[in-house]
Amino acid sequence: AVRGLLAYRAINGVLRLKSKYPVKDLNKACDLACERGSFTYHLIRNYLEEGIMKQEEQQLEIRLQQTSDIIRSPREYAHIVGNLEEVSL
């Protein structure tokens, strides 16, 4: 019965966080907690307070960046591959 009461209080605490943080961020924090296998109110609150979701979004944007001075276009690679095939013939 003690665990049930603590779990209930933790769930209520997480639900109260939606009044302080955007629901989108709260959902991301909960998803991150689930991915890491830790389902505590304090962890979710810490994610929100420290802005960890925003940091992860920024990292994802950097990883998915498709344009840069050092990224060649597919046409350039096709041209390079075409030249290599001519040389090998």
C-alpha cells in the first residue's frame, strides 16, 4: 500500500508539471525517462528544469543537417563515381 501511495503522488506531481511547462516538453521528458528506464518525478522535473529536451533537439538538428560547406551534393558524388568508372575501364 505504501508503494501505491508514493506512485500516486509521483503521478500527480508529473501531471502538475504541465501547469509550469509546455505539454510538448513534458511529453518529451517523460519519453526520455521511459527510454532510460527511470520513471521518477524528480528525474522528469530535472529534465524540464535543465532544458535537456532542448539540448537534445539541438543535437538532433545538428545530426540531421543536410547542407554545409563540407557536404557535397549527390550530383558531385555521381560525377566522381562516373570518373572512377571511366578510369577503371
